[in-house]
Amino acid sequence: MNSRRSAFTLIELLVVIAIIAILIGLLLPAVQKIREAANRMKCANNLKQLALAAHNYESTLQMFPPSMNAPIGSTFVTSNGSWGVAGRLLPYIEQDNASKLVNLEVGYDQPPNSTTGVPQLRVATLVCPSEVNSRMRTTSSGTPHTFPINYAFNFGTWFIWDPATGQGGDGSFHPNSHKPVGAFQDGMSNTLMAADVKTFTPYARNGGSPTATPPATVAEAVALIASAPDKKIGPGPNDSTGHTEWPDGAVHHAGFTTVFPPNTKVIFNLNGVNYDCDYNSRREGSHASQPTYAAITARSFHPQGVNVALMDGSVRFVRDSISPATWRMLGTIAGGETLPGDW
């Protein structure tokens, strides 16, 4: 008897491949949603760890950490004169060995800190798993400089710091703040502690003509960005450097403000390219008398919002659709506002 082996015809094979492709196309969005949900949960857990660390710091020292310790009526000797909140929380986020190697009141790029390797550490608690630019920032010569940070602390509405008087802003953190629990008169469950930010954010600093009134529109903020001479904006790997120095206490690295709700696009066009930018009128510690105002927006790669930690230690997801007024209320520690119940 003649035996004949059956096989797929070319048409049948193409049909099977098409079916597999359709199934993959149907499953891929679901897999991506599951992955993002896991990333958002991990991100929220990172913020929870930072909130608990801040409370452990407060339990030890009876105050929350300052954004930095800054001189009044003078300037830092170097551009990075004092470490930020993240550096002060190192002993409380399982980085006690690293904290013992550094002097928090000396610039992280100055001895003894510059030879410890601590500024180049990738501290997992400070990195969001959804961040697409989770990489080392390098110097112009390619030397490792610092690792970026995805969680910024609440510096308030707009005004940050006046070096002439020592007055700080209305947020949870500012230079020399050292706030006790009693300072949070709006209630710790109604006040922001920290929020998501994106690494390698374009920003402009050290100029413009800000007033005590925060920008009312994105266009006003863009005008300030345009007038600031020191622009950290560009297409290169290290041209846009906001939130790239986790040890630094300056607002454009360690903080956010509530001028605009989360993920608001502040588009500034430079050389034909649009950049979503931040603004810092004067880097803290760089001038003896000029105050600092800042529009640093909370941003994330999570769809439709950002994770935040509140001063009571709780963590929640805040949608981009939150009203600007409510977002600013959450940024103040003693504004006396009444928050809506559904924020």
C-alpha cells in the first residue's frame, strides 16, 4: 500500500500565522496593562517607604528634614553645598552604610563626598520602575556623575526661599525648614509630602522676572522659561538635567511645586523642538539676596496621573484631572483651606 504524509499547505500555514498574530495583538495590550499596574504598585510602595523614612527621621529628631541647610545672607562655596531630603533619609531606607560615608553639609561633589561613590549609587527606593530614562548622568567627559531621582518633595505653591531673610515657602520642605508635626496646621492627611517626577527633565533657571504671584497660565510660565538665561534644555543625553542629582537639595532636582496640576504640559520650543519644561528663578544657595520661585511640575509615566505620599504617611494616586485649586491646597501646610471630599 502506498502511504501518503499529509502536511500544511501554504495557505493553511499563512492562516495559522495570521491567527497567532491576531491573538498576540489582542494579548499585548492586556500584558502591558498588567505590567504597568505592577509598576504603579511598586512605585507607590517606594513612596510609602520614603514616607515611613521621613516619619522615622521625625521620631528621632522631632522634626522633618529640610530641603537643605543653606546660608542666610551669603552663598554656598560650591554649587552643591548641602544634601537634600533623600540624602538625609538614607539611614531610614536601608542605606545606613552609605550615609556613614558622607558629610551632608558639604557638597556631594566635594571631599570627602566626592570619593565615596555614594552620589553614583542607584538607590532602588528612589527609582520608579516605569521611568524610561533610568540611567547614570555623566559629565561632559563621560565620567559617572550622579544617578537621577523619581520622587520629589513638596516645596509648596511657588515661592521657595529668600536668602536675605531666611523665609521659606508654604510647602512641607524648604531650606532650613526643620518643621515639627505641629507646623502642619491643615492636617497631615491634607498635605503633600512627595510625588512622582520624571528624570532628565528640561528646565531653565537663574533668571527671568518672577513676582510673588505664581503664573496663572502655562503661557506665563513659558515666558519665564524663555527669559531665563541658564537653560538646561536640549536633545543630548545630558542637556536636560532636572531631577538627575538625587543627593542635591535644589528644587529642580529634589522638589516639585503645585503651580500646575500633575502632568501639565509646559511646552517651550528651542531650536524647533518642543520640550516639556520646568522653571527655577534662582538656584538655592547661589545668591545672597535673590529669592527662589519655581514651577516644577509633578510628572510620571503612569497613565492619567501620579502617585503621591501625604504627610500622614499614606499613599494614593492623583489624577491629572484634579482641579488646580485643590492641587495647590494640598501643597500648603497652613493655608486654612477646606479640601473637597472627592479629590
